[in-house]
Amino acid sequence: MRKILVTGGLGFIGSHTVVELQNEGFEVVIIDDLSNTSIKVLDSITEITGKKPDFHQIDLRIKNDVKTFFDNNKIDGVIHFAAFKAVGESMHKPLDYYENNLSVLVYLLQEMRNRKLNNFIFSSSCTVYGQVDELPITEKAPVKTAESVYGNTKQIGEEILKDASKAHNINSIALRYFNPIGAHESVKIGELPLGVPQNLIPFITQTAAGIRAELSVFGDDYDTNDGTAIRDYIHVVDLAKAHIAALNRLLNKKNKESFEYFNVGTGKGSSVLEIINAFERVNNLKLNYKIVGRREGDITAAFADTTIANKELNWKTEKSLDDALESAWRWQLEQD
Ligand code: UD1
């Protein structure tokens, strides 16, 4: 059985990916420092899959602990989710973000190089494109100067991975995520935002649940059909499955370059108002919202051209926006 290390495996995307890995018969070992999730997620994964993944609470910034882990575990591939992800916070804590998102990446790759290990999947983001001139966004769109420290960590992360992959024969794939939403259909795992959510869907579900008084729609004067900004919202389970597809590509040596990158989205854009309307319709409720000014740093529109990912990864989305919005709401109702 192939053994896969999943860093950040108890986080939102990580936990859904661990479930899909176990469903596909991979042996999973998780490293998570529990800084932005709960150990309970481990039990939830076990309930869903009937199998408890091996778990290590390790702070990957401690280089020696990374080495010790690799000394004691024989690994066939790494899916690296562990990172900080709050755009606003990254501007106030740049060094923490560079350390956690980039030093750790280097440590992992050094251990892989030292042991001649292969197969590395990296969590990247559509944020590397910024506001593009042409939609949908293909992988050929240029990477623009990052707008945030967080975005910069993803850009530099890809550069590090590209150089290391070439020099040390570590085949790797960066997946550029669009906007992951929703929850596993069992609603035993989902998104667990700490404090006030910054992302749209958790803010919507918390507003519907009465935890937040009102949703603010950031801007209705964008150059879009209804004036609100457009994003490509992908069901987290579909996103999780893209990781299995990418991993299989590497394990089966189907990759064409030592470092590759793919867009992982649905190919369809939705405006904020479309999301609100769909959420109300699917879940049969009314949402309290008001239009306010734009949020600093937001772009008008981003949605993926997934042609290359569909073909090369032999992967496509299977779930709908309605599925995602329905599961997101059921997940919210499960929270105390
Ligand atoms: C943001 C980050 C992106 C990161 C992703 C991680 C920015 C500019 N981008 O994406 O780099 O990879 O989170 O999940 O921060 N909105 C509202 N009201 C709200 C919250 C959001 O109207 O209370 C709108 C936003 O203006 C945006 C859309 O909803 O148009 C989606 O926002 P969000 O969920 O925060 O994702 P992104 O900004 O696309």
C-alpha cells in the first residue's frame, strides 16, 4: 500500500483529501500542529472512512522534527497543505507567513532530496494570477506581482518547488485552487473558521444561523452583470479528488515536466448576489444582507479554464454549486 504524508491533514481541504485518499486505498499519515483546527477532525475522518489515519502533532517549523519524522516513516508521496491562509493577516505578519509557508516547504523538500523521495503536491492558489485581462483564466495567464504576502508565499512557493524539482528529481504538481466551499456529504467534516469568517460562504452560513447579524456584500459597482464580484466556487470534495488525480499522475509517471501546475476550479463564475440567491433557494431561507463598499484588494472576476486540468489529470468536477451550498448549510447546523 502506498503511504502518503498529508501535512495540514486536519484542515478544511486536507481533511477532505485524507478521506478521499483512504477511500482510494492509500495509507495516510497526517502531520498537523492543530493551530487552526481541532483534533476532533481525526475522529470524524475515522467515522467516515472506518479507518484511523496515523497522526503526528508536529510543528514543521522545527526542522529537526521534520527530519525525525522522515527518519521514522517511509513515504511514497507528500501532499502539503499546512500553511497560513488569511490574506489580511498576512500583511501584518509577513515574517510569520514567510516562515510558515516557505521555510517549511524548503525543509520538506530537503528531507525528500536527502532520501531521494519523489511525488509532491503543493497547495497553490488562483491568487497567483491577480486580475487577469482575459477570462476564463488558463494556466498560460501570466503570474502577476502578488497583492498580498499570502499570495506572494504561493508564488514563491511555486518557484521553490520548480527549482527543487528540476535539480533534485522530485516530481511535483502545484494545484491552483479557485474558491473551495461546501462540506463532506456526511457533514462530519467541513470548514471551521476561527473567529469572524473572512470568506463568503462561512459568513453566509453564520449569518443564516444568527451568529452574525448581517452579511456585507462588498461592492455592487463592479463591471459584471449585477455589479457584484465573480468567483469560481468549487465543492471541496471535487477539489480533494483533484489531489488524488494529481498524485496518481505522479505515481504512474504520467507527468510531462518535473514541475507542473493546474487550475482547479469548475470553469463557471458566480457573482456574490448569485451565490446569495442560490443559497436562499437551495436551503429555503432568507439571508439578511446589505451592500457596502468594495473590500480592499478584491478583484472583479476570476474563474478557471479547466481544459488542461480535465485532460491532463483525467479529472472533472462532479458536484454542483447547489450541492456545495446545501452541504455548507447542513455543516453549519451541526456546529454548536
Ligand atoms: C480569498 C483570497 C484568496 C485566498 C482565498 C482563500 C483575497 C483578495 N483573496 O479569496 O487569495 O486564496 O480567499 O480562501 O482576499 N465577500 C463579500 N462579503 C463577505 C466576504 C466575501 O461580499 O463577507 C465577497 C468578496 O468580496 C469576493 C467574494 O465574496 O468577491 C469571495 O470572497 P472570499 O470568500 O473572501 O474569497 P476571495 O476573496 O475570492
